[in-house]
Amino acid sequence: MSDETQVKKYVLVDAIKSTAQIFAKANINDKEGVRMDTPRLVPLRLQHVFSDKNGKQRKTRFKLGAKDIFMDRQIRTDSEGDSIPANDKYSEEERYEMYFINGVKVTSDAFVQSFLDKDNNPQREDFTGKNRGGAGSVFKELDEVAIANDENKFIFDTAKALTKIFEMDLTEVQSLVALLFGSSYPTPARLQECQNLCAKALEGNEERINLVLNGDWGADGEITVLLNKAITKGIISLTNKDNFVQMLKAGEWVDVKMVVAETFEQKEMLFKQFLASAEGELLKKDIETAIAEPKQNSKSKK
């Protein structure tokens, strides 16, 4: 192996990270410690049995001083082998080399990197073979260049989405408020309020950023926007009467659909499904027509 090996960094996968609060103290007498997201030391297995990506059964072992990570070569006693017995005990140094300290392993050692390679280690998240030793995913290689590129793209997409929001007119951005927050969300009447609301909703949310950039809201999105407009204008109510959706017609609240549901969210979902169906097409058109007409005043509430 080449002596000029690049430094590689490996990190624990999220599933291994502790969900409990862990504190490390520099001195046992200290009253407080430094909070850590992962246990200080996490050991990897020093030996693996697996089938590689070509179906060949392999056995690897981490033994310092060996020329190769594969055990069949380590135990050979000829010039091609290392003459290391199959039952050779592991040293403390070998065990320490396979520790992740504070969730990270950094190494430029070619032998260590070979043992941690995606083709050779079943504990690696992107392992290419078939695990036969029961080892689950514990770590992954950290590609800092790829991470930097992904972060750059995320920031760029965020900027594009924000620009798009602040170029929207009132109708467009009110529709976006409905998509981001739901059909029953009270949509502001002012352009700037809607823009600010949508811009804040994008913070760190890739799904919402892509929704703005793609502009493809789908049939469900169109129904959500329609219902939001109807509720905001005061021509549809999901709350006036239990198990019914009502519509304001000629100043009177009229039952237009029975919707039996245990929660408001379930009632809203079922009514949206109805409007998207062939059965609800006529009511959907009535709502679209009512939205386009001047706002009515309610004479009474049932």
C-alpha cells in the first residue's frame, strides 16, 4: 500500500448517537461536565466474516503489523503471509485503533482505511457485501467535499426560493401560505405579511424549499388552496356544526356534506378527499364560483 495516504474521517451513524444527555468531566470532582451528543468511546469489531460484492466469502481481521487485512493471508507462514496465528489475541493498541472517540475516527493509515473500506467492513453504512456476522451499521465515511457542495446547493436553493416568494403577488403568496400551513390556516390579507410568513417557514426545510421552487402543487395542493380561500372568505365552515361541513348561501349556513370524524384534522382531510373526487366535483365548482363573487354577510349561524 502507498505511504502517501490521504486523511479520511469517519463518523458514527445517527442511530448510534445517544439520545440521552451525556456529560464528560475533566476532573471527577468537577460539579459540571461538558454535554456530549455521543459516548466518548465506541469500539468497532476487530474481525468480520462476510460475502463480498462478488459473492466470495471473506474474513477480515485487524492485526497491526500485518501486510493485509484478510485473515487467510495473515495466517500463512510463507513469504506471502504474516505468520499470525488464527487465535492470536488482540493487543490494547489494536483495540484502541478501532475506537471512535467522541463519535469520530480520523486516520491517514492505509491499513486502517482498508479495514474500514466499504468493500471490507460490514459495520459501515454503505457496505457493498452481505453481512454474515450480525454486525449492524455503525459508521460512515465523512465526505467533507460532498457535504460542502450539498450545503452550497441548499443555500443557493434557499435564496432562489426566497426570491421567488418576494416576486409573488398577493394571490400567489396566499396560495403558498395555504400549502405550507394548511387549508384552515388564517391567511393574512397583506402581501408583506404573507411573504414574511412563507419566508420564515422555509428556514432549514428542504421539502418546503423544493415545493416553492418546483411550483407543482398537484391536485391535493389545489384543493388545499381552494378550501383555504373558501374558509378565509367565510363561505365554508368546518366548525359550525359537528359532523357536517356548511356553506354560506344567500346569507344562510347550509349543510353541504356530512363528514363524521373524531378530530378536526380528520374532518378536514375527508372533506378534501371528497372535493377531489368525481362525487364532489359539483360542490367544488360551487365553491369556486362563490369565491369569485363578492363576500356575503351571514344572517344566522346554525
